[in-house]
Amino acid sequence: MKFHWFHLMPYPYLPDRFRERYPSVWVDLPAGEIYDPVKGHQVYNDYLDQLEFAERAGFDGICVNEHHQNGYGLMPSPNLMAAALARRTSKAKLIVLGNSVALYDPPTRVAEEMAMLDVLSGGRLVSGFPVGTGMDTAFCYGANPATLREKYREGVELILRAWKTRKPFAFNGKYTQLRYVNPWPVPLQTPHPPIWIPGGGSIETWEWCVENDFLYAYLSYWGYQSGRPVMDGFWETVERLGADRNPYRAGFLQFVGVADNDADAERLYAGPAEYFYNRCFHIGAGYYSPPGYSSVATIRRGVNSAVVQASKHLRTTSVTWKHLIDDGVIIAGSPQTIVDRLNDMADKINVGHVMLLCQFGNMPMETVLYNTARFARDVMPKLRDRFSEHEDRWWPKATVEVQKPASVSIAAE
Amino acid sequence: MFASEIIRHPDGRTSKVFRVGQGPLVVWLHGPRGIRGSDPVIHELAKRHTVVAPLAPGFADLTELDEIRNVHELALHYDDVLQALGLDAVTLIGHSFGAMVAAEVAAHFPRRVARLVLISPLGLWQDQHPLPDMFGQVPYMTIDTLLWKAGKAIPAMADPADEPNDPVERQVAIAQALTSVAKFVWPLPDRGLRRRLPRIMAQTLVIAGGDDRFVPASYVEEFASLIRGAGMAIIPDAAHMVPYEQPADVFRKLDGWIRAGAFSDEAEAASGQKMRQKVKG
């Protein structure tokens, strides 16, 4: 099993009585009224410190992602954060779970920036291509939801062709036409970095991932029990298409809080958890699934994405720590409790790549570091051997020695 | 259900067209709620007219939209439909999204449309009067609160899917209808129609509900002012779904307009200003 430290970069100063005062944390939450860039300066730097600490603690990967006009996701450009991390880390893989390819014209911009990150980091990049949520794509970026997925697929196809071909060609697509496709630089990894597809339960995405041997990452915010129908659907698709049930084909996102015992966990993590679910996840119901975003087949299957679930969970009621623990949304408690639960998760949904949210909501710095260090020290070693019989073909393969930042100067005249 | 036929486009695609009633022929282009089996507007129109009502592409099957990439290709699609039906110099009546389509057809193919009726038309954007977001409504994807005066659909239009009336199929029907509309109006319903409206040669009547919370009066006025000689009629006690909310008033106004000359050669020769006065009177 591999463990990755995932940061959403939530804004930790969302006002009290947030749900009563604002219709949505996303899309139309007034930026100038809520976001204070002076506080933001510290927030960004603290969050980058936390990601860098995760490497030192022993996590395999550090994850950044992409959201727009969002009070719980301050990374409209995950590439900028990954670039900052590339310089101050050297071992952890950089798992960049943006870029929402359909938002970039031409998509070769994504090929360029991802290749820059791969070269800069010494071949440590995992290249994530999410469709992007309806909020990010359709409502914030004006992408037409009726054509979003087709445009996205075409963009990914173009990027991969550019990385594999590595010489000029013309591309006559439905959404992109380019006379000269020839992005510089080329990625360090050959033919290209591993491709991870963050998904939310769309049937077509399962098939597409299996057919192209992409990793499928389900970024659920609701724990592995409620994520199970989606992961079952993915594994059924894997079997139906004749691929192997290699757990490293899949990733799953999990909130976690390590403490001495249950009471201690509540003391440390209840506040930040309730902040996240009651403020950060207060998403305007009108925004979460624009028409055309989900295919008819997906609607008929009745699989809802994490954000759709969020809206259903949270529209009327406030979430409490008890609810989050009882429903398995957050795994918290003693190291043994967490080991047991993650073993159960491995049994039930067969995921080799576990992305952990050790920071959530407005968690203070010292709690984040404590949670991170204890997970790495007390939990990780007991789960390391899970799935060791499988080869992880969805992981960067080191090819160069990573060059550390140097402090250069010239001699005074 | 109404009688229907399948017509074939030159490239092999097909379209479904409903046909009902007797009398002078009119073509009805429906709005965001599609065509229901008990559609009261079509019933009302069919009392005095042969109503030809094409189902907009995508409403029954989203793959129909795959090769209709923009409003220009949508206008071509309807030109194909009218060509296949052998219809020329038609009377085209559109509602809401359908009125936007009707205006596009009349602007792209001015000789194809002799008389044009735009009821609560979409297709423009005014910065001073931004339209509410029809796709960001709460509860989820429920546009009824925005469209209907009472905040909910009349019983005859309440079920978005005719049969079977199950919750999933209702959701599919709404998703297909709104996706089909969204393709041509997302994120704002402005694809440059303002620049094309002066091309329209048809005698035109613009109708709107006096209490439309979705498309305000300033939009209706701009449509009427940009189409040469267009008349305008505001129906009281009705909102965006005015033909469903006040069918008798709408079609009395429409019939009056038609009787006043819209179907006669004399009227076709008459000036638009004269038409406008008649409607207002």
C-alpha cells in the first residue's frame, strides 16, 4: 500500500453562521468580502510547509488539486503549488490532481506545464487529469456542460499523443485545431508520467480508465463504506473488460485523525471536521450538477458523485462529529483503530493508493503536524506490506538523481 | 399522443415531427419543457390550424446533438426539417428556447419564414438587465420556480416524461431537455443573434407574459425593435410560460394578428408599423 498526503488548501477563516449567511462556499461566495490576502499569505506558506513536512515524515506522495472560486480549495492552479514543492522536496512524488484539461485552450498548455514539473522535479510527477466538477468547469469557467466530457477526452488524447510522439504533428480535433503540435519540454518520464484520473462515479470514466490503463482515483469525502458502490462499479468494469484486479489501479481519498484514543481524537479533530463539513462543504444545490455533466447512463445507474452526496447530506442538517464517526466518514482514534479500519478498507474496496487528508477544515498547524507524524510513525508501517504481491505500474519510476536547490553566488570583485 | 413522423436529413440523421389539427399550417417550436402528449398549447393551436411541431434535437436522445455544434448548424437542422416537409414561407411560432431557434431560422433563411411569432424569446443578453441563471436554480435543476407564475408547472406539463412516470426517467427527461438547451445558451444565451435579427424579413409578432421573472420586458422590446416592423403584445397575469398559462389570451391575440392580415397578401405588403398598431389596438 502507498500513502499520499493530500491537501485541499481550505480557507480557514470562513465566518461563523456560514450556512445561514451564504448560499454557497463555491462559485459565488464573494471573494473580496471573505478572502483576506494578508492572512492568505500565511495560509499558503503554512500549507506548503505541511506538504513538505509530509515528505520528511515518510509519505510516498504529496497531492495538490484544482478548484476554482472555492472557499475550501485555494488552488486554482495546482501546477504553481507543485512547482513550489518541486524545489523543496526530493523524494515524495508530486501527485497533481488537476489539470481539468477541457478548461485550457489549447490543451497543449497542460502538456507543457506538466512536462515542466516532471523535468523540474526529476521525474517525480503523477499527472492527474480530472474532468473537473460542474462548479469548476461549467459554472466558474463557463465550459459548456453538454460538450465538456467530449472536449476533455479529446484534450487528453492530444496531450498523450504529444508526449508519445515527441515530434511535430498537426491535430484536427473537434475542439482543438493546431497546425503544429510540438510542446517543449518533453517529460522526463517515458513515454510520460503515470496518468491518474480523479473520478466521481461516472460509468464512462471507469471504462475509459481501464481501456487506457489509467489509475482511477475516487475522491470521496464520505468514507469507504459510502464510496463502495462506486469502487464496486469500477472493479466490475475491470473484470468485465478482462483487466487484472491490481489494487494499484485505484486510489481513494480518506479523512484521518490519529490520537491516543477515541476521546482524544474528538478533542483534536472534531472542531476542524465540523468546520469542513458545515462550512467548506456548504455547496449551493443549484450548482453541483449542470445539465449534461452526468451522462444519461450514469443518471440511470443512480451513482452520485461526492459533491452530489454532499449536497444531499448537508442541505438541511448540520453535521456533527458523532455523525462523521458513526457513518465512517472520518477514520479517527488510536493507531490500532485506524490500522484496523484501513485494513478493512483494503479488503472491501481493494485500493493500493490511499490519499489521506491529515489536514482538514481550520485545523491548527501543530495538530496537522501531529496527525501527520503519528500516521507516518504508528499507522503506515503496519500497512506497508498490504498488496506487496502486486506490481505498481501507476507510479513514477526514478530515472535521475534529484538535484537539490543550491545557493549560488559569485565572488565579489 | 399526437401523430408523428420521422423525417430524414440529407446526412442520414433523423428527426421526429408531430402533426395535429386542420387549417392553415403553423410550425411550433417548443420551449425547455419539450412536447407532452397532452400539450395544451398544441391542442389550442390545433383547433384552428394544422400544427407541425418538430421535437428539438437532443430532447429524446442526446446523441442527436453530436453533430449540431452551434446555433448555425441548429438553424441548418431546422432548414432540413422544413425542406423535408416541403414547407416554404411558413408561419413559425416559437416559445422561449424555441423562439430563439425560430428567430435564428428566420434570420439565417429569411425567405423560408413568412410569419414569425416569438413568445418569451431567449437569445439576447443585456448587461443592464442580467437574466437569472436558469441552470443554477434551487432545488436542483428545477426551473419551474423561475418559469411559471405560480412557481410550479400546470398539471398538464407537470410530468417531464410522458411514460413511464418513474423518478429516474423524469430525471433523465429533465437532464436531456436542459442539456439540449444548454448546448446553445451556456453560459449566457447570447450567440450573436442581436447582429442577425435585422436580417429577418418575416412579419413578426413578439409576445410575452407581463409577469415574466426570467426574461424581462426590456428583452422583448429589444427583439421587437431589432426586427423590422415587428409587433409586440404583453399578456397580463402570465410569466415565462405564457402560452401555457394564458393560452386563450395568447391565441386570441395571435388569431387577431393573423386575421388582421398576416395570412393575406394585402397584409404582407403592409408596413410593419401598421401591424404593430393593430396589435397594440
